[in-house]
Amino acid sequence: MQTPQFEFMRDFLLQQSGLVVEESKMYLLRTRLQPLLKEHSIATLNELADRLKKDRNSRLARQVVDAMTTNETLFFRDQYPFDALRDVMLPQCASSPVRIWSAASSTGQEAYSIAMIAAEALGGKGKRVEIAGTDISDQALTKAAGGTYTQMEVQRGMPARLLIKYFEQDGSNWRLKPEIRNMVRFGPANLVSPTLSSEMRGKGPFDIVFCRNVLIYFNVGARLQVIDNLAACMKDSGYLVTGAAEIPKGNKSRWEAVHFGNRNLWRLVAR
């Protein structure tokens, strides 16, 4: 890929999604965008960049962002955040409904894992839970809203007891029952957008936010912005769950660590 076209693609992805693609990661462009090249009969990445320059708001542009930002996910990933949700965070939420945000929900496994934990922990206790799942990828959101997963997808991380309790078999796939699907509302959101807090106002403020394994893909400036954006959407003393290697630090917001075993959760101190 020629340097001017690579620099355009790098800047385009940074502006549209906050994603940082360094020259050493050019292979990601090749592997993730190859299916789009075939679909649109585009010969090379250079030609793709030239087409995006002409219209940054086209369907093709949205597909490029989708392809580059859709990341692997699975049910109950790493397990400890969901144990902490059950044992620490939910018991400390006095309000009803409890509002929880899966801020980079991808194809929905995290948001639905949260819903199942909440159903198990709070069922019959008179406390409602509302979960928002957001992502920048339209394709991922469409799959998430459908609540249907392959046999392989449910085998990765899903306890057999919860599969039997909360899913119905749909041919060779598995579909979540309405009681879980209806706990979650999916919609688009760009975490680096300066208008994020106003866009999320009707869904929050949130008691708990999951934003896991996302910050690692942003540069330092975007990370600071995202953390402040999340804080602006949360209640005072709300909980933030990040990836194991991600430490929240904003330009304005301040956080304190809450230890759970050998891992940390984060509580909002000031915004």
C-alpha cells in the first residue's frame, strides 16, 4: 500500500472510530478489508482509499469501519467481571431500575451475560435492571439484537445450566428467550464522540459501565476522551469495569480502585 493512501486510511479510521492503525499493523488492513474489496470489485487497498476520499459518509465507508472495529467476543469472558457484578456491584445499587451499559457490546455476548447474571441475582427481589448495549458497528448490532448464536458461539464460555435455562434451540442455532432479550436495548454509539453524553442521556445515568478490551486500541488522547465521556454518563460513585490491563485515566474524571480478588474494578470519584 502506498504511503499517501495508508496515511489517509490511518487518519480516516482514527477520526471515525478512534482506532489506531500503525504502519506495522498494515496486515490488519489487508486481512480485514479483503472481503470488502471482493464485494465492491475493488482491486487494491490503494483504490479503496481513493474511493473513500471521495465520500467519507458512504455505505462503503461505514463497512470499512465495521470491518476494522468488530472484535472477537464471547459469553462470560474472563468470568471475574461477572462474579464481581453478582457479588459486589449489584448488591450496592440501591436504585431501581439498575442501569448498566455495555459500552462496546460487539455482537452482544457481554450484554446478554450481564442480563443473565442480573436475572439470577435479582430475580424475585423486586429490582429491575435496564441494560444498554452500544457499538460503532451496524453489522455487530444487528446480530446482537437478534439474540441468536451458533453452537460454537454458545460453547465458548456459556455454562450448560444457563444455556438450558435461558436459550431455545432454533435449528442448529440457539436463541435467547424473550425474558433475557428484553432486558437489553442495542443502539449505535461512538465512544470518542464529543456528543456521547447527550446521545446517551435517555438511557442513563448508569450505575455500572462495562468498557472492556477497548481502550488498548486507542491512542492516549482518545483514551482520555473516552474515559471522560463514560464518566459523564454515570452516576456518582458508579462502577466501571475495564480490561485487565486497562487503567481508567481521564483529563477530568478521577477513579478509585476497588479490589476484587487480584483484579480491580473502578469507582467514579469525580468528573
